[in-house]
Amino acid sequence: MRCTLTVNEHLKNIFSSEELSDEAVIRKFRITAADGKRYLTQLYNLDAIISVGYRVNSVRATQFRQWATEVLREFAIKGHLLDRKRLENGAFLGEDYFERLLAEIREIRLSERRFYQKITDIYSTAVELIARRAGSSAPHMGLISWERARSR
């Protein structure tokens, strides 16, 4: 009972501090008990569970925080994560999981190509400007201003 009160207190603080919106993380379900009575029950989504996991002080919560910190550290360093156990076992993977993963990789590669093309365009534009404006037969090769020159 004490555990439930603690979790409820943390949830109340999470909502009052506007860390999460209760409308966004709670779904109400009507559950029928073994005795036939129906109860309105609130179920919380993953965001609420994670937020409570960072607030609760227990052995299991500490294990969660250690795991979460390891995952965040790996993501911050590598920029990506692979859940090896899930991939090896195929747990929670839909039939199109690898197709979606490949599509994301292709999209990233395409955006990289666009980025490098933009950089190439910028530098080629600078070279083209110099080629258009500089002339070996013009006085001072066509320069019209100099660094540290007085304004007219």
C-alpha cells in the first residue's frame, strides 16, 4: 500500500509541475473483476512510467536509472542505439521492422547527400563570383575595395 501511495504522490507532482500532462499519459479503462463488479481503472503510458522511475527510491528504480543512464550515454556518444537482445530474439519486432530501419537509413543518407551538395553549391558559387569579377586585364584585377581602406 505504501508503494502505491508513493507512486501516486510522484504522479501528482509530475502533473502539478507540468512535466507531463495527465490527459496525455492516462487512459481510463473499465475492468471487470472476478466477482463481476466493474471498476474504472487508470492506466499510464510509458512516459509516466519513466518519469516515476526517475523519482522513486528503491532497488528496482536504481536498476532502472542505471540502465537508462547507460542507454543515454551510448546514444550521446554513438548517436544511435541497437538493442542486441531484441534483435537477436526478434522480440517486439514487426514483420516490416528491418524494412523501416533501412528506409530510415536511406533517408539519413539522402539528407547527408543534400547537405554536401549545398556546401558544394556554396563554394562553387564563390568560385564563380571570383571568376566573373576578377579580370587579369582590368586594373587591380577588378578589385574595387581593399581591407582597411577609407570610406569615400
